[in-house]
Amino acid sequence: MAGRGRGRRGHGGGGHDDDDHPDERWMASYMDMITVLMCMFLVLFAMSQVDQQKFIALKDSLATGFGQVQKQKVDTASGTVVKPDEVTKKDGKGYALSKSDAEHSSAASGTANSNADGTSADPSAVAVPAAAPSPNTAVAKASKADVEAAKKELDDLKAIEAAIKKNLTAEGKTANVQFDLDARGLTVRLVGSETYFATNSADLSDEARGVMDAIAPVLKSSGHDISVEGHADQRNSTAPYATNWELSAARATGVLRDLVERGGLPADHVQSVGFGSSRPLSKGSTDADLALNRRVDIVVLSNQDQDVSALMPAIAAAQDAAHRGETAGTTAPTTAEGDG
């Protein structure tokens, strides 16, 4: 009996120990949950703290990039930004075209911290898009390195033009070829489709092949990318081409293939585009107007970036004006001498 009593007491003692030390594995999951909640609230707290200086810098940088007038600290960071003439309408519709708007461009570029009229900036005022600067103004404001790069690129393109003209003159093929130099580069314009293609055909004529023979060697060694762009007049196309889009694209591709397959131009430096009748040079309906719009443009693209290339037309105009002045100066004494 005594033994059985002692056994029961021992068993009872073991049960009492279990009551004093229950299973605590649930606490691990509980602590994990509390830790996750703490991290979540820490992240929320960090997100709620905005760095005012960084926010102002971001705001000013975006405003400067889109050509708007700065009303607080002007962002003067260097880099490529969107120019005012790329976000304003060229015809000025919808924008104020006043002297103050034109002068706002200096503030937008980071050169001033006041309004165009000289008064202090009003932080509550609404920013106004700046008017596009004139080409001469753009050249005057450009850096010396950009101007020199534009002059060098211009000389390169003029040398290409001179070499093509020399070859065309030697072949007697100058009649229906025109040249134009703009911010994109040098355009060699093959005007009058009948000279180069049969009616509603993309096959090059013998005359066209002769012109290509004069152009291709110069383009092959030019080191420039080439864009061949087909155009059509306003009249509807007939079979086998459903629209002017197909006809202009086929003719551009025909010129491209001749330049690559016979002329040896690198295929990875040339492209063809068909514009249909969407980009006419003349709005008239005479035969001469229609012939001018039926053309293939071979564009020797500039190797410089957009900011530098945009300076070339103004520099070319200034060089032409200076050349005309020199020519007039050399002929004037001869005339006066004759009068005497």
C-alpha cells in the first residue's frame, strides 16, 4: 500500500511539473509577427519623411528641362535637356509671343534668377513656356566647342556636296539634282520622277543609274549614315501600287538597293523611308509643282548630336553672306575704275 501511495504521489508530482512548464512554441510565431509589424511601421515612418531640399532640386530640374521659367532657385545642372523650341508650337498659336516671353528663355536655361522685365520672381506665379530663340541667337549662346564642331561638320558636308557635284558635272547629269543643307545634314534631291523611274514603276532608268554612279562613290567613303526618302505628288497612284505610300516606299527602296548592291554602300549605314504625298515641297498643282513633289531625297545625316547640328544652318547662312560680301567688294573697284 505504501508503495502504491508513493507511486501515485510520484505520478501526481510529474503532472504538477507539466502544469508549471506549459508548451511555449507559440511564442516564436508571435514574436515573428511582432517583428514584421515593427518593420512595416518603420518603413511607413521612413516614407513619410520627405527631404525638402531634394524635392525642390527635383522640381527645379524638371522645370528647367521643359523650358519653363524658374521662380525659385534655378537649376544650373549640365546635361541634355528639352529645348523650349521643342515644346512650343512653331506658329506660336496658343502661346504669348511677347518680348518678355522671348527673354524668358535665358531664365529657363539657368542664366538668370529673375523675370524678363527685371523684377523679382514671384513664387506664386505660373511658369510660361519660353519662345524659341532665333538661329543667330542660338549660335551666340552656344559654347565655343559646339560652334567649332558645327563648323567642322558643315565643312565636311560641303566637301561631300562639292565631290558629288564634280562627279555629276563630269557625267553631264546635273539637270535634275538639287542640294540642300539643313540641321539634319546634306540632302541630295532627285527631282522629277520621270527622269529616274517609268510611270508607276520603282525600277531605275538608265539616267538614274548614271546619277547613282556619280553619287555612290562619294557616299561610300563619307563615313555618314544615309537615309533614302521617297516622295510622291498629290495625285492618286495606280496599279500595281495601291497608294502613294507603296509607290514612294518602293522607289526609295529601289534607290537604296542600287546604292548598296552596285555602289557598295555598307548596308548597316543606310535606310529607306516612304512618305507618300505627306511632305510636298510645293502646294501648287502645276506640272512643275507636281514634278518637284515627285522626288527621292538622299540625306547624308549629320554625325553630330542635335544641339550641334542645329547650329549648322545659321553658320552656313553667315558664311554665304560673308562670301557674297567679299565678292561684291572685289568687283566694286573694277566698276569704279571703268567709270573713271
